Amino acid sequence: MERSMEQSLNEIDDMIVHEKMQAALEHQNEAWADGMADGIEPEIIADAAIALAMRETIRLHGEDSAEALLNALRERMLAGEFSPERTLQ
């Protein structure tokens, strides 16, 4: 019984994280569209977003966590997660 309840709580936590990620992506998409509408090149928008994310990660969690985030993102990129040609199954 306890294991089933723990599994249910983990599933709820995963759903909450997923919903927060979706909301965050919507905010990022809006900011991206606003920047593009203002004539800012995509490369500049991307650089600013990454720089801000790294500054905040370092401020909140330190350089080791920021490095771990970069390493995880690199692995995800190499796995094709961010590729526009990627299809979800």
C-alpha cells in the first residue's frame, strides 16, 4: 500500500513538473516572438536567453550545478532532443 501511494505521489510530482515546463515554454515562446517582432536576430535572442539562464543557475545553485546543466544539455543535444526534424513517438 505504501509503495503504491509513493508511486502515485511521484506521478503527481512528474505531472506538476511537466505542467510547469509547458507554462515556462509558453512564456519563452512569447518572449522570443516579442524579440523577433522588435527586429532582434534569433542568434541574439538565444544568446541572451542562455546567458540569463546560466547567470541565474549560478546565482541560485553555484558553478558546479551550472556546469552539470551544460553537460546535461549537451548530451540531450547530441541525442537529437532539440532537433527540429525530431519526431516524437
